[in-house]
Amino acid sequence: MSDAGQRSIDSLLDDTNARFERLRHPRGGLPAEAPPAARASVEGVDYIRAFWPHLVELIAADPARLGLNVRITRDGAPETLSADDLMAAFVGDEGNPLPPAERRRQGAMLSALAVMGRVLNVATASFADDLTALPRRCPLDYLVDARRFVSLRMLLPLRGDDASSVGGNAPTLVMGGTATALTLCWNLLARMPEAYHALSGQALDTATAEAVWADTRELIFRIGGGSLAAFVALASACAPNPDAMVWAGSADLGLEHRDGHFGWTVNADLAERYAELLPAIVDAQQGQYLGCAALYARAAPLPLDPQWADPVDGRREEQVFAELVRWITAVARRHYFPTLAA
């Protein structure tokens, strides 16, 4: 059961999504009378499918086949950015004031998020090169209409006097939402130990973490299938600084356990911040939503190490949204869950 004053995120999403008309994503061709949101969704799927091979290539190039190592260029020289190396540096920092166990957990979260984010950056840069190359290397047969796409990353600062209308393009369409969702997932993973202890009085072990995360994945799909307004308001309410890897407001998230399932809750402070941010975002939603285009896009599965990743049928295409969650899950199993026993 949740504590007094806690509200489930599910109910928060339901109330927000009820403000809008849910449209169907067009399949088998785009009708001439399709509303702009539906047309944007179809083109969004095309952009994601054009971007996807760049991410597949980077995962395949990682010796761990998890996207935990990536080749980058720093000061003009190539080098490998490794999550294991970043974590070791964080844990070994003698000036780090955290207790050893918490140092390992936070180091695992930060290093995984940093390298996965860099993988997305490198893939997005390669995608952008394909878009702008002459002759064109990108399979898209149309150019980007920046007026119809807004990067979620750029929407996050939408609050108070900072509110503004920001355009986007294909790379930010893919990268903005994906990077924000990635950060949301890792902040939920990082919050799990404290939230579970507050709920049960017990330490979170690896087996329970798997159960909490399995139910959390269902929430992630609900967020992705809902309105942009709900996602942006929730992320903004959790992240006073949208560029931060650790979202300070995630400390206001809690867990409840009902009917054998774990659910996430918000306290009164987070609910209030959400309510304050929502009106400006609702105005930009234009009364309709379809959910994330990655839910409708299908592409080759990521070549993840089967020791850590849930199995897929490699002979068929998979839902891109599910593949991104499968990637996060595999990395969490390899890099983060083992620290819970520390």
C-alpha cells in the first residue's frame, strides 16, 4: 500500500491523457485527410527506422555487445569510452563522500547512463551525416519539416518565464525523446533501492529488483503510449535541471505494492510541480496524441549479449520501443543489479 499523501503515477497519467483525443497511427499508407499529428507519427516512424541501423552498428561493435563501450574522438584523437572504466574511477575517487555501497550503486547508474547516452549521440551524429550527405545516403525521400517536431529534451525547460516555442529536426526528434526516456529509466532504477526500503523496511536484493523493474517496464510502456504532455510534465517535475543525469525530483517518487504488483507513486510536492507545469505543455499538445512513434516502428533487434538480454526472434523485426527497454534491462542486469548485493 502507498503512504498517505502518495498518488500513483498511473492515475496521474490517466487524468492527463483524458484531456486529449487519442488518434490511431495510420497503417498501410497515409490517408490524404490524415490530421497533422498522424502524419508526423508516420514520418517519425520513418526517421526512427533510418536512424536505427546506426545504433545497431554501435552495439555490434562493442566487445560486450551491450553498448557499454564506444569509440569517440577527444581533442582530435580516437579513444574508447568504457562504462567499466568510468565506474572504477567513480568508486576509486578518494574524495567521494558516499559510503562504499552507495558509491558502487551510483557509479554503476552514472557510468551506464553516460556511455549509453554517448552511444546515442554517436549514432545520431552518423544519422545526421546521412541526412545531409550529397548524394544522400539516407533512405528518406523527403526533407524535415522542423515546424512539426519538437525535441523532448528542448521541451524540458518549459517552465515559468523560460517558456518558449522551440523547433526541432530529425536528429532531435530521435535523440531528444530517446535520451530523455533513457534518463527517466535510469533515475527510476537508481531510486528503486531507497523506495523499496521505504515501502518494506528491507534492502532491495537482485531478485526483487528484477520484479520491481518488470512492473516498471509496464509503466514505461504506458508513458510511451500516452500523451507527450504527460511525459514532459513528469520528466520536468522530476528534473529541475534538464541536463542533469541525476534528477533531484526523483527523490519524491515512491513505490507501492498492490495485488502482487509494484507501482510507482508521487508525493504531494511532485504532484504539485506536475500540476504547475502541465498547463503550458497541454496548450502545445493541440488536443490530440498518438503516443511515441517508437511504439509503431519496427526494425532489426539490437545484437545484445544473450547472457543479459531477454531473448528475441532474430529472424524478424521488433518494436523499437521494446528494443530500447530491452537494452536498458540488459545493461542494468550486467552493470547495475550486481551492486545491490554490495
